[in-house]
Amino acid sequence: DSGVTQTPKHLITATGQRVTLRCSPRSGDLSVYWYQQSLDQGLQFLIQYYNGEERAKGNILERFSAQQFPDLHSELNLSSLELGDSALYFCASTTGTDEKLFFGSGTQLSVL
Amino acid sequence: SQQGEEDPQALSIQEGENATMNCSYKTSINNLQWYRQNSGRGLVHLILIRSNEREKHSGRLRVTLDTSKKSSSLLITASRAADTASYFCAIGYSGSARQLTFGSGTQLTVLP
């Protein structure tokens, strides 16, 4: 167990809908990363937050947004969902100075 | 792309044999990390090797780094069925996890 908690584990929704994925980092970790994993794109970095502030952006679509709250948990919001958004979404956390990531077990999103 | 290129994409061996996976990259790095992912689960950090190191060991894992060839190898000795997983190299272009870029992975199957 990495100590990173993601909910829900599975999510099935329809095109055009909006969903929110939640992540609780390891105790003491200030930095949260979001990744998308799909068969054709592999593991893609989406966005990073550190202590409530956005620190880095990767291949995140404008339809997607994220935030990190004062208690350090983070949410990834996906809107106007398309079939191609179906993927496994991971959250990972670090202390902020650590070089390695601790991953949650992911949220499997299926857009029908 | 700055991500690592891994080969082979898939590897199937018998229990007890050694498994070797390779990762190549294109520019200077700060560190290189290896992660394991069991089917549908989160990634687990295995080992980190810095750019000024040539070899590192962790249990049955041995990682080498050749910065002149811009490549790394992960060797798993005396493999077990439980080693069946996908293995990813992650290129660290700075001393922060923020710049970590994942390769496409090697699917290892260890047959009992």
C-alpha cells in the first residue's frame, strides 16, 4: 500500500458528462501529480500541485482542471467527456523534494 | 519526445531465468528510475540511479546506466511468477519528480 488513496476505483459515464476524481496523498506529502494512462498514449503527465498551488502542466486538455485543497487532497475534474477520455487516471504524491513518486491505485474511467 | 524508449515491448521467460529490459533516452538526465505496474494497479517505485552512478542493486534487481550511450538496463535475476508485470523506465531531467517522463513499458510474463 503506497498510502495514496484514490476514489472512485471505477467510473462509468456518458459522453458530454462531467466527473470528479479524488486523491488523498500520503501523509506529509505536499506535492500531487495527475497522470492519464491509455493504451495508445501510455502514461501521460497531466498536472502537478504543490501545497495548494499549481506547479507544472503537462498534456492536460482545457476540458480538464484540477485543484489541491488546504488539507492537501486533490481533485481532477473532467468535463464534456468524450469516448477518447476513457483511461486509467492516476494520482501520485511526493514530499516535494523527493525524486520518486508514490502512486495510488487509479480510477478507471469508461466513457460510453 | 523526451520520454524513454523501452525494449523489448514484451518479454516472456520461464521461472528461474533472468529478465533484461532496456531503456534509451535522448538528452542529458539527472536520474533514471524504474517502476513496476501489476495489471490495472498503480506504479510502484523500484530503484533510482543517478547520472553519476553506473550500477545499482536492490535485492534481485540490478540496474545499469551508460550515459555515453544514453541507455539503462534493468536485470531481474531468478525471476518468479510474481514478477509478471509491466516495467517502466522514467527519465528524470532534473532533481525533481516534476520532470519525470515515463517510457512505454515492457510487459514481462514469467511462466511457472
